Amino acid sequence: FGYNISGFGAFASRGVDASFLVVAGGAGASGGGGGAGGFLTGTGSLSTTATYTVTVGAGGAGGSGGVAVDGANSALSGSGITTVTSIGGGGGGAFSNADNGTANAGANGGSGGGAGGADTGNNSGNIGSGTAGQGSDGGTAVALNTSQGKGGGGGASAVGANGSGSTGGAGGAGTASSITGSSVTYAGGGGGGSGNSTTASGGSGGGGNGAPASTNGSNATANTGGGGGGSGSVSARTGGNGGSGVVIISYASPQRFTGGVITTSGGNTIHTFTSSGSL
């Protein structure tokens, strides 16, 4: 998923050599798990005379019997650079009592939402597609009206698992980054909701767990870009919310910029943005 200055065309040709991580907001879930926010890394040269705008995308809200809300984009932009944008996760598809392929489908995004399914008819809904270089597709729901296993949301490094029988699919795994000086995994997909007593695990990287029957899905972890967990079979239950994104910029010390939470590790200065701001 990495980009460099020649492949990405992002940064000005002079200044401070830096690495960056841009993770978008994860999507909310409905029946299907929410897709993780897009995950982008890269390197380039930042000018100490420029100001860079950092946008941290919010997580999407979970749905109740309807399509969940997509995550919001995260971005890094400023004078002399091309904006670096990661795409918000795609919302999980609805579980409904109608055979509605549109409502039951996961949405496209950085990673795609899992399909939601229906308890009448035989239409599981389509999966949501991920964005190339940023994330993965969601999983399918079971196309049988007595089963109700919903699809997991896609993660940065793996597709969401398909629902199987009455059990929801696990969320797709996220991707680890050591930009802060220690390994942290981001952008895991949300687990799909189940029609039985099984909890479908959210993907590593903050994805929320998919719920057993008649319970609400779990929220994703804030500032990971994880997708929310899908709700159990009853349409009145609510899927979990997606996790907000994060933008991190690292360069060799000493400190040359202000903005975000500033830390040091291994001879590097690190700016971590958990909300929008300026570098």
C-alpha cells in the first residue's frame, strides 16, 4: 500500500524527508459489518516554509434496519503538494424483512461493507468493494431466509469473511504500521451479525465484533479506521459505529513543525493527528 515521491507525485522536491500514514474513518454497520477506512502510507519531502492541512475522517454511524453510514475521508494537503486522500469505509448492508438487493448490499469504500441479507426471499445483497491500494472487499451474506449469517466488512489487508449458515463472517484484518515507533494495527473490518448465539470477530485493527441474534453490534475503536460490527438478526437492533481515522507524520529529529500530538521515538519526531488540524 506504500507510495513514494516518484510514484505518488505528492510532495515538493525540497525540505524535510518525512513518512506519513493516512487512515480514513471506518464505516458503520447494519446487519453486515462496516468496511474499514482506507489505509495509505508513503514518504516524501515537506517544506518547512509551508503549512499542511490535515483532515481526519469521522467514523460512520451504525444503522438499524437500514444501510449504515460510510466513514469520512482523511487527507493531507498543502502548498506544493498533491492532496493525499484515503477513502472512508463502505457501510454495512441492511438486514431487513424484505428481499431488497439495494438495501441489503454493502457500500463501496476504502474497504467495502459486508452484505446484510434478508429474512424473506433469497437475495443476500451484493458485497461492497474496496479501493485498490487502500483496502479490501466485504463478505457475502447467506442467501437463505432461515439462516441470517451476514458478511464481514473488508479490512486493509484482507477481505471480510462470508456469512456461513447462521453465523456472521469475521471482519477482514487490518495492516500494521510502526510509524509511531511501535507496531500498531489499523483499519480492521467489522464482523457480520449472526442469527445464532455466535459473536463474529472484528478484524485486527479496531474492527467491532458482529453481534449474536437480537443484540446490537459493537463499535469500532476510535482513531483506528476500523469498521463497526453488524447487528444480530432482528432488524430493530443497531449495528456498531465505525472508528475515526488518524493521520501520522514522522521525520528525523529535531522538531521542525508544530501541530498534532508531538512525540519522539528512535531519533524521529512524530506528529499524530486524531482530529483535523494543521502541520
